[in-house]
Amino acid sequence: MQTPRLLYADAQGQVLDHPDLCPAARSGAYLTDVLPEEWIPLPEGAALVWLPGTRAIGVDPVSGEWVKLPDNCYAVGALLPQGFTRLLLPGYAKRPDAAALPLFGYTAAAWLDGRFVVAAHATDDPGPWNPATVREQDVEAAVSRLRQTHPDNRLYAHLAHCALGYGCMTAKNTFLGRYEAALPVSSTCNAGCIGCISEQPEDAPFPSPQVRLNFRPSVDEMVDVMLTHIRANPQGIVSFGQGCEGEPATRWPDIVQAIRRVRAETSAGYININTNGGLTRALQAVVDAGLDLMRVSIISAIPEHYNAYYRPRGYSLSDVAATLRYASAHGVYTSVNYLVFPGVTDREEEVEAMVDFLRDTGVRLVQMRNLNIDPEYYLSILPPQRGELLGMLQVLEVLRAECPGLEIGSYTHVPPT
């Protein structure tokens, strides 16, 4: 195996490999080397990007010293598709007065043995969520067909923009009748997440990359989408709670009614809710109505860290735990949407707290999801680090060892048979 070479971008955005320097990476705020076992080939569906407002940093292979490249050399990272967990950030330094980076999950990348490589780990089968497996002409045809056959359903009009404009795979699935379908229902939220992709305050350092749902779908519209998807795919999933909306449980009475109406017609398919879990009594009612799957978003089991990111309104982390305990005890297949970030998630105290949380709540599946955010901004709002950094691969090993029977993946699964 050859020595990996640093990637950087010039002022025109062209990606180049450095003839002399090895890649540096970051674990949170700290520069670090990348271990040989941490490199994997650039996955299909990944994209190389340059990081505006940065300067690339490499490693001198002889002296081992960090080397900051000239002003016209920008850091390069990769954006990973579903199924892959980021292990390290690109090595870079922010330029003076640089704007916050756009909301993406930047991953360390390099050139090695004649191909691009990334510091990542495959935590799930990437096939179902690989954009390359879906032809755009098929999506366009499916959108046109469902828009014609459901002309009065505003959800299909909304999701058509998500599928064709944003390239959202869940929205595409809704029209193609495959895997997990999107069912956004709420424009309001009981949290003010700093990394929210559909609504940021006016003084936020980065804009929202998507537009939030701006109407209240009726129960009839919800049931229409649910039954259409399940009839097309009896093993499919229909999910309340999408990136283009707020907290779905704020509309729990309508969700309860929709679930009951669907279950009065069919027992096929799986009904899921993606939620922050804070509205415990509302979500208990949703569970009792016949919910099959629940995925709760979480970034930390340490209250100070959780609150710093989610900025919950009228609920706490203890409410989130109570929601998961109730759902698990009532036969719902529970998972957490674990927003992970190298140099934070792998802090010793974070891992210990998450193990205790998973054991306490009976969670069956951890979905490792790369947090899309500017690293400096995220690190600035966190409580100080207390323990050692274990490394992201060690996090996966600890979760498997300390939580017997726990599944680890990257997206929602149906319950194992």
C-alpha cells in the first residue's frame, strides 16, 4: 500500500493531490493522523467538496509536523451517502472572518493507491438509499402519475418539489412505492435545533437549505398517502416526521385518527414516526393507535449537551427517555437517530451516558447519522470535554459489547423476523 496523499482545492475548485504531504484530519477541534484501517474507498454516491473559507492542512511524512498550505489551497472533504459513518473530519484551518460552513457532514478524504478514499465505516447496506439506483426519468414519470391520480392532495405537490428539487430519496420513494415513504404533517416544532435544515432563526450563521412545509395536511390527505404507499408495497414504511417539517407529534390527534383509519383497512406495511420524543403523552396516544416503528432523534444522553443542540421548548431529555420506554414496552420497534460527530460522540463521558440511555429505554436500533453542521460553531456551544477521546470505531465496539442485541445501522429498518 502506498502512502495516502493530501487532497486540496485551488481557487477554481479543482481538486488536486499534493505530491509531498500526507492528509491531516480533525477529531473535533484536534488535528490527528488517519490510521490505515480508517480509510475505505470513496463510496458510490459520495461527493468530494471543497470547504469555503478554509486552508488545507497536511502532514510532513518525514518530520510528522502539520503543514498549513498557502492561501490559495482550500480543504477538501467528502459527503457520504446513507450507510456510511464518518470517522474523522478533514484537516483544515479557518481563514480570518470566514463565514460558517454550509450544513453538510464533511469527512476526511485522500488519494491512495490510485483512487479516492475517505475516513469512514460502513454501518449499513448502502444499496437501498443509493441515489444511483434510481433513474431520474423514472422519478419524473412517477411524480407525474401520482400528481394526476391524486390532484387534490397537497402532500404530493409538496413532496414533488422535495423529490425533483432537493433530490430527497424519501420523497422519491413516496412516488416510486419503494422502501420508506415521506409523510410530513407539521410546520411547527417544540425544539430549536441549531442544525435544523428547514428553519433557522434570522441571526443564524448559516441558512436553511430547505423550505419547511407551510400548510396543515388533512387526515384525508395523510390516509391517502399512507394507503397508496402500502398498497404499492405491502412491506413498505410510511414515516411521519421529515426534514422538511417541524415536530410531527404536535399534530398527534390527527396522526392518531390517520393510523386508526389505515389499520381499519389493512394490517400491511409499517407505520413509523420520526420524532424528538419530547411530547410524551401525545406520543403515547400515537403508540396506542397502532404505531409500528418509532425513531427518536438524539445527539447526546448528557442533558447539558442535549439542551445546547436541541434547545427544547417545554420538555427535557427525561421526557424523551420516558417516550422511548413506553413505546418499547408496548411493542413498538424503537430506534434512535443518533447524530454523531467525531471528537464529540467518541468522548468517554458521551459513550458511557449513551450506553446507560440505550439500556434504560430498551432501544433496539441505533441509526448512526453524520451531523451536518459547521464544526467550529457546533464545538462552541458544547459543554467542555471531560474524558478521553476513544475514536469512532471504538464507539461502535462499545455499543455492541455493552448493549447485547442492539442493532447498529444508518437508516430505519423493519423489525427482524
